[in-house]
Amino acid sequence: MGMEFRVSEHTMTQKPMVEVWKDGEFIASIYGHDDGLRVVSKYLDGVEHEVDVPPSIVIKLSIRK
């Protein structure tokens, strides 16, 4: 099944957010924050900065079943 992204609404701010699902299981939410983007997940396992043009990051999630 893989990874799926769904547009949703933040329950506290009512602003748009993105839900991240993997194989039918909710694993993270992504939404705007004062300083940029916030990613919230109990599976967060690190962030890797890639010095490309343009720069990017990889957010690592460890999902164990």
C-alpha cells in the first residue's frame, strides 16, 4: 500500500494540515508553524540534512509492527 498523504484540518487551529498514513496507519501530521513547518509523530527517529541545491531534509520515521 505504501505512504499516503491526506489534507485535513488541525483540531485546535482549524487551519489546513497534512496527515501522513502508511499501510493504513496514521503516522504523522505536518502543519504550518510560526517558524516554518512542524512534523509531529511518535515514530520520529531523526532528521538528515542534505546539502543539495536546493537544500533539503529527510525526516526519518521508524515504524515497527
